[in-house]
Amino acid sequence: MNIAEEIFQRANPNAIAVIDADISHTYGDLERLSRSVAKTLRVKVGANKKALIGLKGKDGLDYIALSLGILRSGSCFVPIATELSPSECEALISTLSLDAVISFSEEGEGPLNFSYSSFENNPHVESSGWREELEKLNPALIRFSSGTTGASKGILLSHETLRQRVEAANTGLQIVQEDRVLWVLSMAHHFAVSIILYLWNGASIVIPSSHLAEDFLSAANKHGVSVLYAAPFHFVLLAAAPDLPKWPSLRMAVSTTAALPQESAEDFAAAFGVYPGQALGVMEVGLPFLNHPDPKTHPSSMGRPQAAFEVELRDNEGTKVDAGSPGELFIRGPGMFDAYMAPWKPSANIFSAGGWFSTGDIAIADDEGYYYLQGRTHTVINVGGMKFFPEEVEKLLCSQPGITDARVMGRDHPTYGCVPVAEVIGSGDPKVSPLQLSMLCRKNLARYKIPVEIRFVESIPKTVSGKIIRR
């Protein structure tokens, strides 16, 4: 199967698919644009080859059409975030052995003006021994779990897995053709249980003209937006906008990527009349938890497990814990990922007995079956929905002569949820300043990974085995 082809088989060609800066585009328009992209790509990569193609560009109709065109061509879509530094982009291209990258260009080809850069002569493409296994899985999408180097993992989803995932997620979201969804997230970071889910169900994606709260609200009211799926940052931003207009068409608001403070939820509800519920999205799993339709009764909960999923909380010995006791969150259900990339590892070799996946989250459940996140066993840092591993930044800091060790942690932030800060140990030879380290990070890292504070310390706390203690 091909999920992009099935989207257009299901869709009403005259229905609105995307409203980009107040210009409406039908499913028929999107079908023609993506078909043109697919035709071009089949010529470039070969009609029978399942290429890995990266896409780098700004959010909008063109991004959606290009991504669907990659899928319709039979290739695998790899989003490349625009905020990545050149070295991070190169690391992603090399790690995944990409065959090509599409990027936006005023001098490009076709109606979407895209440029195509091939890497077929690069040695890293030829040496990828896992390609045959990957192609057997009918690959559709590869996303990195956080950064592009260090401990991050490329996560592979097949076309079949994508379909299972969006169907399972929509049992709770209940997105229908009449819905119009305000797009405020990053398409490079959010694609499966968002872009694909909305299009699969025939809804309209409304893309505002900017990321200002005023433009969000203007687009929402002008186009009758009924659904907001956003990060906590966006709820804070919208509730704080001056001279707030009403939003009568809004039926559901869902906060994802990080915990939404209760005060922020109440401020949003007071402004717009809809209390936002929280959800837990897991890249390897999908959307297993959703606090809807009555989030106000348990405002700090990520909700109950969606109908398609089974959930267990286990202690350090792997024993299931009772309600009221914290445990590591294990999940199984439809739409689970197919493999990790870099290094290649099929999911069957990762799931525990019975097909369970360990999320690394620590949670607690109450007697009513509502779940609450308590923390993580992993070290990932989440800045306004953009996630990365601190080891990546630590490795870069320690590459600077004069730095012998580093620790990067997340500091709570009222708007972004969390921001990175760093502690470093200097040898004094040569002498290094925090400004030099900050410039090093700015040159090599995406903006959200750059520590907002870098300070020198005498020592960094570690466990007996040598692992950094971060809290």
C-alpha cells in the first residue's frame, strides 16, 4: 500500500485540504501538485527504487505537496528541520545514507520550484548493508528521535504502520472532514499524527501567515478553525495576546510535547471557552494517551490510554505496580515503529516479551485510570516541543581545547517549558571563556540546543559507574 495514494482515493477532490496564508487549496489541487513531484522523482531516482529522500523547507502548502510527492514516488520521506546547522544536516545525511535532498529554490523545477541534490555517488550510500532489509518494510517516514548525532535514533515507519497509527490516534481525536485544524507546530518535527492524520480524515489544515498570536487568532476566526493541536508554548502565547477576540468555532484543544501547566490551561479556557486537554505522543508508538473530552476534571493528567493501546507501569524488577505507585511506562498496540536506524535494529529486536515497548517515562495512575507523568528515565531535553539529547551538546563542548568535561541539563522555563544550561570543567590550558563556547554552539547546533547559560565548575557529579547525574 501507499498511504499518500490512499489519502487521495478517500478524499473529496473539491474539499479544502490546505489554507495557506488565506489562500484555499483543494484536495484535487494537492493531488495534482504531489503527482507532479512524484513523476519527477521517479525519473530521477528510477521507477523501481525506494530512495531515502530528505526534505528541507519552510512550512506550507509546498512542504505538504513535496512530502506527499516523495511518498507517492515510492521513496521514503525524511524531514530535515530548517533550524539544523550545516554540520547537523551533514550528519543526518551521512548517518541515514540519504540518496537525495529536496530543498526550496527560486530557480528550481516544476510548479513547486524545488531543487534536487543527489548523493548516489557518495561512498556512505553504497556501504549501507541494511538497505535491503529496509526496502522490504515498505518504508514511508524516518524521523530522528531528537538530535542528529550522539544518542539519537532514526525511527522508521512503514506505510502500513502510518495507517495503523493515524487510525488508532483518531479514535480519541475524532477528526472529521468538517474540521479545520490550526497549524502551529513544525512540519519537520510533526507529520504522522498530524499532517497525515488530518489529510487521511479529509480535514482542512489552516496555516497562518506568521507565528504571532494575533495572526493565529485571525486565521482561526476567518476560517472557522475547530481544532488546535499545539505545544504548551502556543497556549501561553495565545492566552496572553492583547485584545483577545472570541473563538466560537473551537471545539477541541490538545496540548502535546510537554506538560501544560494548569494555570496556562485555565488562562486559555478563560479566554476561549475550551479547556485544553493533554496528550502523550511517543515517536515509537503514536498517540497512546489523550485527556479528552473532559480534561478539566483531571487537568494535570495526560488522560487515559486510547482504546487501541494496552498500558502497564512496572518497577525496576519488571513487576507491574498498583494504582498510586510510580513505574516505568510500557505500551503495546497498533502503529508501533518498524525499526531504529543508525545503527539498524528492527523493532522485533527491541520490544520485550509480548510486544511491549519501554517508553522511558515514569508515570503514576490513579484509581480512575488517569495517568500522570512523573519524569523520565532518559535524558532528553524538550524545548517548546523541540527535543534533543544533552550528550550531543556535551560532546561538542568537550571538543573545545581547554574543556575536559561538561554537563547539560534542562532548566524550567515559564514559556518554553525547559531551556538548556551547561556546566563545564576547564583545564585552564588554553583558557576558554563562556562566550567562546557559546559561539562554538551557535556555529554547530540548532538554536534550541544552544545553552542559555554556560558556567565553569570545579566538578560534575557522577554515579559510581561514571554516568552524569543531571538532577
